Amino acid sequence: MNTWAGGSYTAESIPFILSEYLYYQLRRRKYIIPTVVHSNQYVTRYFERDKDNLRYFNIDLHPDAQKNKYLARLRNFWSILTTKTYHGESSATDINKVALKTISRFSSPFFICLWYMDVHPPHFPPGETKLSDIQLNSRYKRTVLRRDSDYLLEGDIDKLIENYDKKIKYFDDSLFMLLSELPDKTIIILTADHGEEFMERGGLGHHEGEIPELRHVPLIIRRPHTKSDVVDRSFDFKYFDKFVLDIIDQEISIDE
């Protein structure tokens, strides 16, 4: 679909993706309490207000998390040297492990949202990160924070896009592994809360704006009783909760 996110950054988009109306209607349809598995601090801040309607697991919130940022940086530096991997938020592999363990405990219809951070700044390619990528992402961060492209060197944008594409490839592979483990009748909805700009319109990263690079997102649906098709029509996320519920109701009626 020609889909437009509710916002151009996470905090702005969350209410459109997971609304209180959706929680309530899922419970009316005998679903267990909706569950979110993620590693995004902004998602945690939003859902802290909905503890009675939603269960959420931030898998990065452990007792020692963020206690010593300098030690964390040193560990990341060592990880890049030895495994060529940067450890920021938990990876798709980590999210999948928690999700599958959680799903295995469900005995009734479930709704689970997996909020991945792999295709998000900073742009370190999994298993291929070099020391030069640290410097590159440092220049990227200064450019985004100060809105000044003078910090960038020639070739930086091409390299950032290359790293971004490699992260997409890693996420695609991780998603394929997850799908192979889910029950056949599971309805899958894949989308994003925002896009990313790489100087197409003079900006970098994701910020408040209405441009397609930030608001035009994928919406891919896999349903047990539906053949593959491409729907070329506009879709606004303010209708997302009702859209999801319509799909669920159609599948329920088919099964009956």
C-alpha cells in the first residue's frame, strides 16, 4: 500500500500504531493482554501510562544497564575490534528469542508487537563494522544534532546508505527466521514508525517533517486465507487500529 506513518519519529507515531481503542477491542475479542517486546526507550516511556492494558518487555532494561557509559563504550570498542559488531539496542535476534519464548506460553489468541531497532541510527553494519565506522557515525551524529552538513566528508552519505542497506539485509534475514517459527495461522503485519533521510532534501536522520523519506513506510500483510497481491492505494495510519481489527474479524469469520 501507499502508506504514510502517523509521524516522522517514534514518539509521534506510537499512538497511531498501538492505540487504546485497539487494546480494548482485542480484549473484547477474547485476546490475551496485548504484548510488546522491544528495546526502545521511547516506547517504554509511552507504554508506562498503559500498564493495565498492555504488557511490555524492554529487553535492554536489566540492573546493570547504562550504569557506566564509559565502560559500555569500551566494551563496544573491544567488540568492534574482535567481532566487528556494534552493540547498541538489542538486535533482531535478541527480540526474536524473547518473542518466541513469550508466544510459547500463550494458550489463547494473542497479539504481540515486536519493535525492532536494527534499521535505526547509529549506522553500524552487523558483523562488518570497522573503526572507520565509529568516526563516520560521530560525524553523522554531529550533523544531525547541529543541523550542519559541514561535518560530513566526501563519500560519507554513500557509506551511510551502504551501512543502512546492510542493516536492512540483516533484519530481513532475522525476520525470515522468525516467520519460519510462527504458527501457520498467524497474521503478520510489517510496518515502520518512520523513515530515514540521507540528504535527499537537505536533511539527515529523522526529524519533524512531512517529506516522503520520513513518512512513506512499508505496510506488508500476511494472512492465512489470502493470496499474494499488491494494493496500490493511499493509507493513513490514523485508521490503523480499525484496519487491524477488520483483518482479525475477517479471519475469525472464515475459521468459523
